[in-house]
Amino acid sequence: MASITYAHTVTEPPTTHISSAHTTTDAAAGAATSALTWREGCLYRHGVPHRILSGALHYFRVHPDLWRDRIRRIADLGLNTVDTYVPWNFHQPHEHEAPRFDGWRDVERFIRTVGEEGLDVIVRPGPYICAEWSGGGLPSWLTGRDVAVRSSDPAFTSAVGRWFDELVPRIAALQASEGGPVVAVQVENEFGSFGDDHAYLRWNRQALTQRGIRELLFTADGPTELMLDGGTLPGTLTAVTLGSQPGAARQLLATRRPDEPFVVAEFWNGWFDTWGKRHHVRGVDSAVGTLRGIIADGGSVSIYMAHGGTNFGLWAGANEDEGRLRPIVTSYDSDAPIAEDGSLTAKFFAIREALGARGPLRSPARLPTLPPTRVPLVHRADLLAGIRTVPTQFPALTAPRPASFEQLGLDAGMVLHTACPRIPAGEHRLVLTDVRDRALVFGDGTWLGVADPDSPELPIHGTGEVVRLDVLVENLGRVNYGPGIGRHKGLLGPVLVDRRIVQGWDSTPVALQEWSATELTDAVAAGPATTHAGFAVATFDVDTPADTFLALPGSSRGLVWVNGFLLGRYWEIGPQVTLYCPAPLLRAGENTVTVLELERLGGVLELRDRPELGPPEEYVEEFD
């Protein structure tokens, strides 16, 4: 690749005392080639005192046609750097297919675009990224095996090595030393919150350098003894992640790494949302006060998120709370200074003032939106009929036990399990002993109810005859943080009729995230509709495409496609009410919205000109 030089504006830190240099071995070794170096607690860019003022922006959460717009808004915020994760599973969802780096996955184009806008880039390649992303970025075809993830287990590192063979040289070619904008690369990600396998961390660092990374390397962990013990490496810059109390974090680092600059790799100025909870926000004064505390004497910071974007498709992850899954909503707005649709918020202007940005804004405060309207939502096909119409992209399995998602090679979507037990006359208990995550249950085509880990039991009436039992299991999001990473999905325990196990199951994968427009059309055409759930369609005309926000009043829970693109999940339990639909997904003329409603379909689709993310709740993340 030809060398490209990018414009860069250095943001000077406030006047502080800078001691004469004492350079560590690693810093000295990289000084000749690395853009960023440090000595005596100070950070330098090509020898000039420097402070990283970064904003997190994930290319995989923003439509590619809007990358440049969002990057410019980050520059308008007063920042000099963009940082991004790289989700392995987004680039390589299937083991036996090469990773893709085209279209929405063109991370090189994203990095070049950031550089063209005059900003530096920090890359966080993982392989684990957390990010409230499905599986923390680790592909389920790997985590579904008997492998110790995020460890020096050769079964894990060999797979990561093959992924890094594809990814890391692409990043290396865009380093500052090659004329590009990449100035720093992270070693793993918050590893001290997970484990203490330092051999694995050293392997990760070496895997980066052997594949050409020459810029500044750093680790990032929560500011506690426990996390720093597990996640840091000698000779590698230690950064922290936090939402509050930067002074305590700075003091802790000073006792451990007195010569290193204070770098906050993630400052949580907002927070993500989970289904069934309230919309998390953080007050402007609270966020700006903590930010001022970080930069008070030259600290560097990355605002997480500067612009959150959207968990399009089925890529939203999940956390666990006391053994219960807490799936992440479709929106990743995160109460960021740049809202999900790119709007500039009050927090944007307060942060911009705190950072001393003085230049004119290049971006409008808000992009155009379609006028509000309501259009009929027409029910076309029942749930099971529509699903059965689409040929499976993955082999179905017949076995005594239901097959898990992992056994079927399915990452996201649903699995339809079918068995035909004989049930004696009378009332009986149907028990799904371990369902991950939510199951819709039918007997001879009749709706029986919903089963989940909190309510695993349903009544079933027998006549003494064979009953066709259909169990449609939905994956609500793969765990992205903590020891639950890699948990399997599906009917993982036996299904019981009273005390007897139901055996002999056909398990058919339903790869909703990979359905083509043709397959979606086939499902819609499987009518007529006779129940309260299934596939529905709404159409509307557009003169000039613009942003809009979709709402489904009266509908319960399901998925939405716009012109064949899977926008994401909706759920009446909230907090999120509207789904953001960016303008590039629409076209001049007729547009089609397809809805897969799983429980109770309403009769209307609303196009709104404002988001509704739910009743707010103030939230500030703190470490104990």
C-alpha cells in the first residue's frame, strides 16, 4: 500500500511542569518509530508534548455512508483521535469462510477516513472487545468448543493467530510510521476483569509486534488492585477505564507506574441500556466534572462513547446479573454527546467548552428527518408457516436431544425444535429445564405460551394421542462480559412431560440475520395469516431519503427489516420504543418495512421525527 500522509492538529495540554527525560527501555526502543512516546509521566507525539483527546466510534455500529459525518462531529467536539474496536465475529461469522474486509467491514477505509479528517486512530483489536457486542466479539464457532477462551490454551491462541494474520497487517500498513493515522494499539481488552493468565497477555502483545505493529502498545483495565494485577504487563503502558473518581485512579497508578502518563482508555460519560430496565443517562454536569478531573493536569482520555451508534441486526450482546441474562437493546446511543442519529446534544456543547474547542462547527446540529406519518401494518403470514417456508442455510439435525445453536453452527436467530410425544389424557406439566433464552411453544400448531429460565413450565392438555410439539427458541444476545462468555444457546436441558423426558427431536436452524431479501419475501408469502403473530409488511413512499424513527404501537416483540436490511429487535417491555433508521437504508420511491412479530401484532407502523428511548434513570458506573 502506498504511503499516505494525513494532516494532524496537535492539541496542546495545559501548561504543566515537565521533568527532564527518563526513558524506559520499551519507550526508548520505540522512540525512533512510534508517533507516541512517554517519559517522566508525560506523553509526546513525535517529541512534542501531547495529550490524547479521543472519542470512541465503532465503524460496525454506523452505516458506512455516515462514517465521515460522524468522524467530523467528533472533530467538532474538540477531539484529536478516534478509537475503535474490531469485532472478530463481525468479520468472520463462519469458521470456514475467510474474514471479510469489504463494505461495512472495511475497517481500513474507516481508518483512512479518520486520517483524512485530520485525526489520529487508536485500534483495539482484541480479540475480545466486550463493547456490549455479541459474545464480546468472539465468534460462537470458537466459543462453542471445549476451549479456554482468553487464555494461553493453544486451541484459543492458534485460532486468534489465524485471525490476526488477516487483520493485523492491515492495521500495521496504516500506522503513523507508514504515513497513516494509527498511533496506538491495545493489547487484549480489560483482561484484568476476566483472568490472570499473563502468558496469554504476553502472547497477545507478541502476536501484534510480530505482525508489524510498531506504534504505542497499551493495556486497559479498571482502576482496582485486582484488575491491574490481572491485566497489566511490564514494559507496556497501563491505561485505565472508569466512570468516576479519576483522582483515585491516578493515585493508584502512581504507586505502580510512577513514570507513566495518566491515560484513561475509556471514560464512561454515559451507559448502555438493557431490555426491561430504564434508559440510562448521565447528567451533563456529572460527566463534564469527571472529564475535567481527568484532564486537570495533562491526563489523556478517550470518551466512551463519543458516538454510540446502533446494534443493527442481532449483534447486541448481553450481560448476566445474578445468573439471569440481561440482553442489550438495539440502540447504542449510550447518552453520548453525539446521539445515535448524529444529533449534537447539550453534553456535546458542554464537553466542547471544557476541552477549549474554539473552531466553527462543520456539522449541522441535526440531520434532516422524514415527516411523521402512520402506515398500515398488514399481516401476511403466520409465524411457523413463514419460518418453515424458508430453506435452512445450515443442516438440520435429528437426534434424541434437541441440538444447541452451537451444534447447528448457528450464531444468532432462532432454532425450531419439533418432537412428537404421546401425551396421556388430562392436564400435564411441560417443563423446559434449561432454555437459553426464550421459547415459544406450540402443541399441534396451537399457541401454548412462552418459556424462559424464570418461567420454564407450561400446562399442556393430552388426549392420549401423539402431539406435535414445536418449540421455537430465540437467542436474545450472547454474553459479552465476565465468566459467562461462550455460554451456549438453545434447549440445553431436557424437555419433560411431567417426569418423562421427551426424546426424538428435529432441530432446524433459522438464520434470521443471514436471510436474503428473497428469503424474507418467501416467508411473507407463506400466508394466509390466521393467528396473532408472524410476518407483516408496511410500505411508504419517500421523495428524498432522510433519517426516521420506527415505532410499532400495539405490537409486542420481534424484528424489523427495512428494504431487506435487518434493523434490529423491538420489545414492548422497553425502555427503547423507536428504532433508528438512517437515511442510507431508504430509497427514493417505495420502501418496504417487514416485521416478524413473535407474540402479538399491532396494526400500524409509525414513522417519527424524534427518538424515544424510554424513561430515564441517572447512572454512573463506579468500581468498588
